Amino acid sequence: MEYRKLGASGLTISAIAYGNWLTHTREAADIAHECVTTALDEGITTFDTADAYGSPDHGAGERVLGAALSGVRRASVEILTKVCLPTGPGPNDKGLSRKHITESCNASLRNLGTDYIDLYQAHRYDENTPLEETMTAFADLVRQGKVLYLGVSEWSPAQIEAAAAYATELKVPLISNQPQYSMLWRVIEKEVVPTCTRLGIGQIVFSPVAQGILTGKYLPGRQPPAESRARHSRGSRFVGRYRGDPVLAAVQRLRPIADELGLGLSQLAIAWVLQNPGVSSAVIGASRPAQLRENAGAAGRTLDRDILDRIDAAFIDELHGDLTEHDPNKIATPFDVMPAWKS
């Protein structure tokens, strides 16, 4: 495993982080425990979750992760969680108000079975709460010792700039952003990464294999595999944007490149995001230990300029042009593919 500093901070994290958006539920607790054990065996020390994961049983993602890490030396791992998305039916069960941040942090600590969170992330920007209120509430948690570092997820450059200014004034460490990033989804490259690099903020990117599309298991003109993410009620909405035949054919054009390097397609996709100097870690999910063992093999692999150029060329289609998304206005994931409160 490769280890990197998170942004300009002193915090070291594993280049591959294990995330549990769709994979850790009460029903899948046993396999989740196996996956966490495998992640640790592979040298992964960074574990990412959120208070809203496990829908409709919100908090299940944190509870399952906490149970799986029970008995592991606390200082040997970095536990990352998030706050903002709905966790209940009430008007204060969402957002980044002082009330919701404080109550959600305390709930996350209970769920995870720990007395501190290494990195507490604002899961989205809250247009309905003053940013000063949000950042002051986060700063109070840092001073109480409940949170060590602060981060955001899918915030715009202007929002990150404003939060960083408050963080400097309050003398608290805002060190990360968690955006979607892959060979197919490159919207952070033009504005977000340069802004964050200047501010000393590192990227912990999610969906590096584009919800499984870049593994090559989805083939042009064929139905998705029965157990694939495309058959999941929420995952399918993520995957759907990529399932056109031109994109699937482009992914198959990556096979000779991966074979030449002795990599699987998923390993190539993860290694690709890790080449961006602004990226500190790539979050991967897994529904079985074998996936983790394979994807962990992407850490520490270097892709030279010729390989990167060939990958870019693979996504140029004669009829449709560039198949990758670069629009910097598409930073935030639509809420219809994120957990929502269900009574």
C-alpha cells in the first residue's frame, strides 16, 4: 500500500480508502466484516462512511463499520464520516446548522464506537444555513476533541474558498474535499483541483471506476450483469449516465493498455485517478473481499505520459467526440442518487 499526506496537512492516509455507501447494511454485516479485515490486511488504513449511509436504516453504515473495526487499535486507522444529508423526518434532521452538526456528530461517535472522528466532512453545501454558523460549529467540535480534521464533499471552488477563509480565522484544519472523479467524470480538473491545491486541500475522490463501468463488465448491446451496481435502485441512476454503447465500447478500448501494464481494468482506472497530484486517496467500495484485494493493487502504480495520452484517445468517438465529462458546473451529485429519508 502507498501512503500519502492529505493535502498540506500532517495527516497520512492510505492511497486507497475503503468506503461503504451501498455495501454496509445490517443484512450484510458479516461480509462487511470480512471486507474490512481484508482491507486492513492489504494495508488500507482509511475508512470512509457517512451518517446517512445504510438507507433506509440511516446510521447502519457507521454502525457496521464501527463493529467491524472493534478491536482494531484506534490509532492505526483513520475514520472518516460526513454530515448534511437527511437522517430523520424532522426539519432539523438535515443540513449544516449548529443543531444538526452537533447532534449528528454525537450520533456518529456512538454509531462508530469511537470517541473521536479523524475527518468530519460536510456532505454537501447547505444554502439554508450561514456558512459562519457551520464553520463555527465545526470549530467547536475540533476544540472539544471530537473531531481532528475537517473536510467538505462536492463543494464549488467559491464555497471552498469561503470555508477556507473561516477555517483560517478560526484556526481549524480544513484539509480535504471529496468529489466524484474518474476517467469519465473529470469536472474537478479545471477549477476545483487548482483552487484546493492553492489552499492546501487534498482530494479524496469517490467513484474512481465510475460505479463499475470502468471495470469492463458492462458490454455494448448487452444487459448489465445480474449482481451489478446497475441493478441497484440508487446505483443504477449513477451508472445510467455511462451505459450508452459509445462509452462501453471506449472502455473496451482500454483493455490492451491494461494488459500491457499487467493490470485489470479497475486497477487501471484507480491508478489513473491517483496520477493527479491533487488527489490524496481514492475511495473504493466492495461487496466481497476479492474486489478489495484486486483494487488495492492499483496503489503505487505509475502511468507515464504516453499511457495517459492513450487513455485520453480511447474516449474519443468518431461520431460523438469526447465521451468524458469536463463541465465544471456539474460538481455536485444530484440528490436523487443520494440517500433520502424514508420512514
